[in-house]
Amino acid sequence: MAQALNSAGEPRVPDAKPSGVIEPVQYLRALAALMVVFSHANDQLRTPGLGYTPELGHFGVDLFFVISGFIMLVITEQREQTPHDFLLSRILRVAPNYWFYTTLVAVLAVAAPSVFRATAFTLPHYLQSLLFIAHENPADPGSTSPLLKLGWTLNYEMFFYVVFTAAIALSFARRLLITTAALGSLIVLGWLFAPTDPVANFYTRDIMLEFLFGMGIGWLYLHGRTGPRSALYFFGFGILCLLWANVSAGFGVMQSSVRGLVWGVPAAGVLFLALGLQPARGWVGRVLKGLGDASYTIYLFHLFPLSGLRLIWLKIGLATGYPLATYVFVLLALVVVATSGYAAYWLIERPATRLAHSLRQRLLSADRKRVTHPVQ
């Protein structure tokens, strides 16, 4: 590989502002989503003696957070945005899909509460979940998981967006420094005082370092410091990171106060190396990019097909309790979730996002008409 390419397939020069989709980042998004699916697929049968720690798949969340920090810095460099426009664009991107699946869980929790082990519907719990406000789960004391439990990551995402929006409002040029100072201060407070209150603990966890690491990689990318890399370096380093995640997960790193360091640094390294890769060609590239495009839906949606697959597996009497049976189940689950998640992306996420943007355009058009033709 002689030279890094931009998303249009042309050589990328230092300090050039990138545009369009950065395909290797989409590939990482696909990997991150499937890693989380891998972890939760193992949870369905809970088989001992697998030879690996199923929790290693949660490293996908750390990849998501690093990617998010990277994307926020890069997209605001492509086009300077007002705080209002930036936050509204983020809400339109994240909220419709999340609200759909949160509402689906709410309906199921009311109609069939026995389906859930630690989920109960209350109106305040539902509304705070929709608004991305971290709060104590009424059915799971000490936990800040929303009604759709996977949404805890979205609460961090939206909090990051709010802080980033405030940084843009204070100084667009210094948004990186202001965001780093704000989140860094909260993390330091968490390290110093280790708050026991669930909400205070949530907003001071060092996992938020991963957004800052991603922004740092974004700064390097924008200044042409993420040059071409051999795929061997990427895959080799990626395998080392998975081994590290497997070993450290066994020591409870996910619940520790240093997850953002222990997993955030290697996640940032994976992103850094991925940015130097050329886009994949042929059907492999199309599949990877398609899964990357659908990664958000795959993440939000995957527990539904996983639960259904487990019920079918048990209903027809297939083997459980043996490592080989779990290996087959997990592989099947990855295929089922990837295909059904991609279908849900086209059937639910894309139409919901288009509808949200259409409503926004109508509101903006109505506002412009009122300004142009004020009521006499």
C-alpha cells in the first residue's frame, strides 16, 4: 500500500478536510456491533469451559465510543455548525431508532412482564429513558440501565453530544480542548471520590475517556498523521487487542474504574491503524460497509432475535451445556442477527430517519415563511 486514500478513492493529502463516508471506520462499526452480539449470544446458553471469556465482546462498546469521538470532530471540521444544528442533527440520527425499540420494550413489559427478569415499566422510567437521562432502574436497584438496557451506551453518547455542543457554543475552534477539559474533570472527580450514588458514578466513569481518545485520533487524521498502514499491522494488533480483552475481562475490567484506559487505549490504536487501510473491494467491501451502515440497528435490535433463537433452540431440543453446542449457536446467532438486523435497518431505521429529517425541513420551511411573510 503506497498511499492513503480518501473516501472517493483519491490520495489524501495532509491537512485536507475529508468528506463522505470513511469506509474503514464503517468496517470497525460492523466489527464493534458483532462483538457485542457475540458476547450476548454466549449469554443465551451460559456454558462453562468455553476456552474464552464471553465478556471480551463488550470491547465492541469501547470501539463504538472511540469511533464516536473521532466522527464528531471530523464531521464538524467538514462543515462548521451552530450548536443548535449540531445537537439537532445528532438527535435526529440517534433518537428515532432508539425510541422505537425502547417503546417496543415498554409495550412488552406491560403486556408480558414475565418475559423479563429485571425490567419493569413505570412512566418516569420510560420518559427518562426516552430523554437519555441516566437514572436508577426501578427494577434493578443500583443500576442506571434504561428501559432498553442496551441504551446505557446511548446515555453516554447523548451526554457527550451535549458537552460537545456546549464546547461549540463557547468556541468552535477550541471545541476539542473544552470537551477534553469538561469530561476530563468529571473523570478525575470520579477517580478521586468514587461516588456510590449510581447516577453520580455513571457521569464520572472513566469510560468517557474513550470519546477523548477518538477525538485525539480525529485530530491526527485531520492533520494527515494517519498515513497508510499494512493490513498485517492492523490484523496483528487487532488480534493482540482481542487477547488482551479476553484476559482482562476475566479480571472484571468492565466494572472497574479504569476500563477507559485498559480498553480505550487499544480501541484507539485499532482505529488509528484502520484509518490507514484502503477500502475493501468487491462483495467483501459491500458486505462490510452494509453491516457498518446497519451497525446501530444491529446493536439496538440484536437481543430480540437472540432471545427468539434461544427459545427455538431449546424448543426443538438441541444440545446445551457443551462448548461445541455453544460454538454452533453463537455462529448461527451472528448470521441470524446480521441478516435480520440489516433488514431492520432498511425497514425501520432508514424510514424513521427520513421521516425525522422531513419533519425538520417542514418546520424550518414554515419558520422561513413566517419570517418572510410576517402576520400583519
